[in-house]
Amino acid sequence: MSLIVQKYGGTSVGDVERIKKVAERIKYTVARGHRVVAVVSARAGVTTELIARAHAVCPDPSDRELDMLMSVGEQETIALTAMALHANGIEAVSFTGGQAGIQTDMVHTKARIRAINAEAVEAQLDLGKTVIVAGFQGINEHGHVTTFGRGGSDLTAIALASALKAERCEIYTDVDGVYTADPRVVGGARKLDEISYDEMLELASAGSKVMQSRSVEFAKKHQVIFEVRSSFNYNRGTVVKEEVSHMEDVVVRGVAVDKDQAKVIVSNILDKPGSAAKVFRALADATIVVDMIVQNVGRNGIANLTFTVPQADTRKAQKALDPVLEEIGGGHVAVHEHIAKLSVVGVGMKTHSGVAADLFKGLADADINIDLITTSEIKISVVIELDRADEAARITHRVFGLDGE
Amino acid sequence: MSLIVQKYGGTSVGDVERIKKVAERIKYTVARGHRVVAVVSARAGVTTELIARAHAVCPDPSDRELDMLMSVGEQETIALTAMALHANGIEAVSFTGGQAGIQTDMVHTKARIRAINAEAVEAQLDLGKTVIVAGFQGINEHGHVTTFGRGGSDLTAIALASALKAERCEIYTDVDGVYTADPRVVGGARKLDEISYDEMLELASAGSKVMQSRSVEFAKKHQVIFEVRSSFNYNRGTVVKEEVSHMEDVVVRGVAVDKDQAKVIVSNILDKPGSAAKVFRALADATIVVDMIVQNVGRNGIANLTFTVPQADTRKAQKALDPVLEEIGGGHVAVHEHIAKLSVVGVGMKTHSGVAADLFKGLADADINIDLITTSEIKISVVIELDRADEAARITHRVFGLDGE
């Protein structure tokens, strides 16, 4: 019998009615002759509630105790899901991350999986049981509970699929799969049947919120093929796997828009070695993730450094930069929040030229000004005016022949 | 440094404000040079909420999954309590029952403690940390979570105090200690400074709700001295320990009234061997706890069997008895719910005669009719009319010289 690992996120198990639906879907899979391991998240909202209580008793709760507290959310869901399966006549047993043998490093709230000892899960599968595993959590070598941070339940599912050599891994979420563009913005957006790990990673970094990069990276490293699909219908989703040859026929796989970035310009920097390093060291020390970086130097040896950071971090970025400004020549900092980043992604770009030219011409024809440009092997990103971002996405989608009929 | 085990019940940790108060009290103890292990329950109401969710997904949830679900309640409280201690500058670490080395048998929802491997707790104490342990739960030899049933957190505290050879064990609750009678009913009721295990056990079985018998039995068996006291003030409570000689000077330690019993009369039974056995076998199979039992046989060989059961179980008792009535001679069942059980308890009774006579005379003088009577070595219980129970308690309290000044 083939083994399928399924993952249900917080919205999919949001209340008891939803949990019953998840149980029905698991039953549907079992009834088709598969063995199932289901990874579930905490009910949507529970983790936020727990953290609020933590802050009510302690202004700066320790990560170790936060993990002990937050892991409660998934533990509730696994028990309820197992019960809902019992009510459907399916033999099921629930396991916390620790009980499922998910061993992590010693870091709390952002633990990394070190190893999975899947014997206990395998023993239950051999008894014919469906196993429900708490996502997002494991234990470290001292037996303390650890959690993985955002997107942690996806990681649990993909790591378990790898350890158990599952035939399939299904990530159930509240969208139907990965689209060529955001369907709420681009009318002609189509769901992709498949996509490569690298494209999925570039789409994630380009602002498409389907999954965290970390889980996709893990899947790529361990060659776990997984399918992103909706828990609210039985439609096929998007299969994510290593690049395959026919994929190259498609030059651009998708268009993504990220409206959560802000542009920061550090101007009038003395163009001498080490200036840029000082700027980005200061931002890194403040744990600010910098995305696009562009530098240009004028004739007079005065440089401008432009980059994008998450909008939520702009104040933190300004504060972090204040102390270094004098060191680097008394430059000054300007922040522009009224921008968006538009990206086109596709492994086909590796072997096709002209993608950048087509993108720029499409935008120019619509009189949309391009501010910054960065490129990677399979992605081109441009910063444009926020107000025209949706229009730009529609135009680009059409330019690259992605519109459905 | 002396070690104190403290236990805080569900009301004491009922919300974040209460949890902060508990942290202050633990800090108070630590500041006096003690090492502290604190056992905490789930916030009042949480367990009920979780069970309601269980029944919403499954009409008959499995005990194994109920344990997985319910243990979440204490796990939340231990983390929040540890955080609240951190906010008070006290180094603290939280442990689930399993992490604290509390090993149980394989029974779910009513597990019994088999052994405590206290090494992990001791290691943290040696590091100077305060250890917060989840009450009510342990793990079995398969590593599955088990829970202990009602009063389970008291049991955790007393068992840990025994395993850790603690100097003191303090059970914090919402009452000031054990009283000679219910102070809401008997104006002159006084808090007892000390009481023996046996008296405490008889008071519990007589309807005094301070603690479950099970924890007191465990304390008696392992000779754990503990103090019952309030978490809402700093008053001294009641110390519970083995009988000591001067205790015998007091004949009656306390008066208890139980209004939750109902009287069942099975009449017209053929007085032949095995009739009573059949009745009580049927009740036991229906897990109904029978308290007082009285049988009297008339001249004609027709017997009446009278006993008391919890009021909540009267319907279940009638149903359980239906099939056996014919076997035992076609007797019939009558239920009287309008009764109360009044008990006087004291180890001094062992060596003093006349207690029963004093009790009966006191009630007779007030024209209160006695229905059933049972006695044990240190307790006399009578069933009387419900409406006169409070008055009877006040009279009895006075008769035995228990009234305070």
C-alpha cells in the first residue's frame, strides 16, 4: 500500500466543523487504499491568542517557554482530528512532534530539524492506523519542546515524507495551488499543473505567499515531490518537483507582485571600500532582510545605495543606519513606501534571451516607469510605482502568453 | 536549602492575573531561601471547554485521545507560570508530567502513578531553578500521555514531594484549610491546625470537598505531610499528617454534611443468600459508587435493602437494577432524593464511648428524625431529612464542643 503524507494548515482545521471535513478527506484517501500520515497545524488564531497571554504575564517571554506554550495549539488539533477520524470509523492515533521522533537542534522558536526517528510512526502504520502528527514542533536532545517558526507545519510534512519515503506529499491550504499570477488581480491567471523547486522558491521570494522558502528548500534538497492543493475542494493542485526537460519550453512560469516592500535610498556616500559593507552589516545586525540592492556611482566619487526592505522594518532600518551614516561620509537616508516589486519567474529564462527586453517593453508601452531592476538566473524583478502594480501584472501576464483562454 | 512542593489548582491559576499572583507567591517562598517545585493545574474551565470540543467532533472520544487533548490545559499553565516567574526575576523552567519523569500504568483518563524518575527535576533544582510541573498527567511506558482523573494535580504534588523527599508540601486552593464544619452553614466553625490522614479521608467520604480521597491515601501510604491552604491570602492552613497522640484528646474533629446523596430502597426481596450480592454486582457493573448500606429482614423472610448513591446516578441505578429484580424475588425499587448525610469524624472515637449516644440525643432533642445509621472506627454517619441538614450540623457542632468563641 502506498503511503501519503498530508498537511492541513490552520485555516483547514480552524474549528470543529473544519476538523470534521479534514477527517472526511483523510477517510476518502484511506478508502482508496492508501496509508496516511496527516500533519496538522494549530487552529487558525490559537497561536496568536497564546502569545498574547504570554505577553500578558511577561514582557519578554523566554523562547524555551514560548515553545512549550505554542506547541499546545497543535497538540489540541491532533487529538481532535484523531477523534474525528474515530467518529468516521477510521483507526487513528495522534503524536506530538516529539513522539513522532522529530529531533531538532537546541534553538527555540526557530529550531531546525536534525533527524527523524520514524519508528513509532511506522509501527502504528504497520498496525493499519492513520497517524496524526503535530506540525511545527519537535524535541531537542534534552527532551525539551522546540518549534520551527513560520511555515513550520509544511516543513514537518515534507521532512516526514522524506523520512518515511512516502509516495506522495500533499500540502492542503486555502488556495487551489500555485497560479501564474494572483487570480484576484489578473483575470487570466491559470493554475499551474507543475512547477520546479527553483521557480517555487523564486516565486516565494517574489512575494507569492503559498509557502515559505524554507520548506521548499528542504524538499529540493531531499527531492521530496509535493502537491499544493485546496482542502476546500477535490481539484488537482500544483505538483512541485525538480526541473524536468519539457518545463524549459515555457519561458516564464509566473508573475508575482510584492506590495510589502519599501525602497530605501542612502545617498551621498563616499565611494570608498567598506561603505556598503557597513550599511548592510548594520541592517543584518538589526535582523532586517534586505531584498533588492542597486548601487550607482556618480562622476564625483559620491555613491547612492538603493535597496528594498519589508515595509514593517523601515523605521527599524532608519534607526539601524543612523550610527553608520557619519562613518560613511555623512550620507542621508530616504524611504519610499509607495512602491511595488514585480517579478517574472521561469527556469526557461536560463536558455532564452530577450525576456528582460520583452518585460521592459511591455511596461514602457503602458507608460509604467521602472525604478530598480535586479535579475537572477530564473527571475527578473523590477520596482515600479505602487498604484500601477496590478495593471503591470496584467500586462506582463499577457506579454508572456500566460493568459488562459 | 529546604525543598517545598507547592500545588496551585485551577481557580488559583484561573487567568493571567491570577497566574501573576501565583508567581509572586512562589517568589515569596524562594526569597525565604527555599527551593520550590510548583505543580499547576489547567486554568479553571479549560478542561471542560476541551472536552466539549472533543464531543463536538466525536460522540464517544477514545480515552487515549482525550488524554492527549486534556493534557494541553496544564501545559499552557506551566509555560505561563514559568514566564510570570521570569518577569519577577526568578529563574524557572516548566516540565510536562512526562518530562518530570511521572510514569504511569497503561490506563487512560484514570491512570495510576507507577514511579517517578525525578532526575530531570533534581538537575534543574541543582542549577538553582524553580521547576514548574504540569499536574494531573504523566506518560506510560509507550510514551503516550496519560491523565489521572479528578484531583489529579494534588496527586502529582504529593507524589513529587515523596519522590523528591521535600520538606513540605503545600496544597493551595480556594479555601483556608480544613474546617470543623462548613463555615457557610455553621457560624462557629473553626479552621483546624492539624488533622490526621484518616480523619481527612473520612471527611472526604462524608462530603467535605477539600481534597479527593485518592491523594490523601497516597500521602498516608508514603507518609507525606502536607498543608492545605489558600492561594488568596497568607494565612496558615491545615496540616495533614499521621495521627499523633495529643490528637486523641479531641473526640470529634469535624462535622460534614453531604447533600448529593439519594436513598434507594429495594423492598420485598426474598431473604436468601446471594440477593444482596446480585444487587451490588449490578450497581458496580454500572460503575455506581454505593455509600451507606443497611439491610433489615422482617419475620416473613422478606428483606429490605437500603443504600445511598450519588444523586446524579439514581436513574442509572434504577436501570441497572431492573434486570435483577425478578431474579431476587420480584422486589421493587424506590428512590428518595430529599435526604442528607450528616457525619461526625474523629480518631478520638477509637478510645471514647458515648459519641453515638451524644449525637443521637442532640438530634432527638431538636426533633430531627434519623433514618439510616452507619459507623466506622472513626466516623458515625446518619441520614436525615434534607431540609433540616444545616440545622442538624449546627446542633451537632455545638454538642461536641467544636464552636469557636
